[in-house]
Amino acid sequence: MGGVDTSLRMIIGQIDASKTENIIIHGVKDNGNFIDSQGNSVREYLLPIERDIHPFKDLKCLIKALLIVRKEKPDIIHGHSAKGGLIANFLGYFLKSKPVYHTPQAYSYLSTSNKLKKQLFIFIERVMKNRNSILLACSESELKRGLVEVKYPKEKVLLFNNCINEIQLAQDNSSINNFYLPENYICTVGRPSYQKNIELMIEIIKEVKISIPDIHLVVMGVGVVSPNTENVKRLISEYNLDGNITLIDWIERDKILEIVSKSKFYISTARYEGLPYAIIESLALKKAIIATNCDGNRDLVIDEFNGYLIDAERIDLFVDKCIKLYVNDEIRNGFEKNSFSYFKEKFDLKVNIYSLEKIYINGI
């Protein structure tokens, strides 16, 4: 689910299958059925991988992964996500001549406010990488963290931005009418969690409502690993925002894109990101964006060019910019045009996939 799943499907569906064969090892609870660029099913192996650290279970996963890799004898190992990267780097110790790429999609230590826990996670990242480990960052922000905090040498760091293909919306969009959305709304995609910080968004909507009583926020992605859902619902009720906010469970990507396309603008209050696909999709859909000035967001939103970047503690500024963007068609239209041009320049997969093919074939 989420960004890692999207990244894998985008890459495998676009990279030249006549040059690169993909074999995927993923968790038993993850979505499967990956299709390559020639329409063939990709071979998959399942492991009982879990998001959190479980020493005994993780050791079993490492052993099983090693057996799989020794059987398949790959030329390259590419670990996606924090846990996937740890497993990939572990395998690199045994396959000494094989390059091991790691794309964290946001380092795990960003997920905690506990300083001791954060330092522990950084220590693990540093220790697990080996002489064959190469950071293949998904954003400029992630690349900088790899250099400064995880201490990768400069010659072991590469960038391949998360990318998508240009979006073609479905002709029949009648199914989204089932959500009974108003004509005008703003939207976000993100599970209620520490990372996405939906609570801040609720606080913003409470204040915006004073100036725009019919302001409406649509939150998509609720229900899948969403530990803060009940707290978000409590705040909505406490602030009397039941008529101003719609929570939608995880739905098909085409429905999400349709809802985003019809919104006034996209909003993100995340504490951190890798390079969020939801915002990349918003760029491709010609949406203006208001976002926190954090890793990932700042790589996609240029302040006063295609939206506004705002420090998380500046609720007053969030409120002001939301109102301004909601009512000012001229500013919003300008941002929308710039969003699409920025997407075409930096985040179009059909253009950028060739750089990844070169990395895979030629190495660093």
C-alpha cells in the first residue's frame, strides 16, 4: 500500500523488460500481481515482513531472503522502504560483488519525535550499509539526509526522483458521486498518522470556517494503518466540523485522482515525506498546492510558484493562504499552470525512466 507500492508498479511497468528482469520479494500482507512493461507477470516471493522491528521475525525474513537471492542469483539488489533497505543491505554482506541500492522513501528515523529512538534508527542505518551499498534517493531532501546523517560517501549517492506517467482520467466518473461531495472542496491523501499530521489540518479548517463557512475538506486514505483515525474523528466532532470534512477509506487510484482533479486545491500538513506521489499526481492534474515545508514537500512545491510552503507551526499563515487560494481564481490558475509545467520538467516517468535503466545496467 502507499508510496512504495506505487513506486514499484510505476518502475516495473515502465522499465524496458527486454533489458531488465524484475523479481520481487515483498510482505505477505502487501499487494501482489506486478506486471512488467511487456504485460508479463513478475515473479514474486512472499516474506512475513512487518513495518515495526521484531528481532525473531526479522531474523527469519533475513534467512529466507538470503535463500531466495542465492537461488535467483540477481545482478542487482534494490531495497525499497526502511525495512526493505535493511534486508537488502544485509544480503549485500553475503553477495560481495553485487551492488545494493536502497530507496528509503523517507528514512524510518523521521517517524519518531523521541530523540533516543531517532539516534538508534540512524545508528542502525549507518551500521547496516556496507561497501556495496548505494543510496538511490527518491528526492533531493532524502539525498541530503543520506549524506549528512547516514554518512554515505558522495560517490555512493544517486538521485532518481519518484515519477509517474502523465495522467489520463477515466471517461466515466459517476462512481465518485457516491461520496456526496459538494461542488467546491479541497482535498488531501494520507492516512491519519504521526507522519501525515491530519490533526493540524483539522485545526486549520476550524479557523478557515470562520471566513468561509462552507469550506469542505476531503481526506482520502483513511483505514489502512491509520493509528490516529479516532483522534481525528474526535476533533472533527469537538470542533463541530462534521458537515465540513469527509473521511474516505482507501479506494482505487482512479477514484482518488478523479476527486483530486475536481478539487479547488491540494493540501498537505505532513511532518515528513520521501517524495509524495499524491503531490506528484496533483502536479500532473494541474493543482495548486499548500504544504508544510518538510522533506519531500519542499522538493515538489515552490513557494509562490505552484503553491505555498508553510512552516507547520504557522497555523495563522496556513489559514491565510487557504482563504486566499480558495477565493482568488487568478492566483490559483497561475499556480495550476506552473504545477503541470514543473511535473513535465522533473517528474515525468516516461522521460526519467532511462536514467534508472542506465543505473541498473552500468552501475554507479
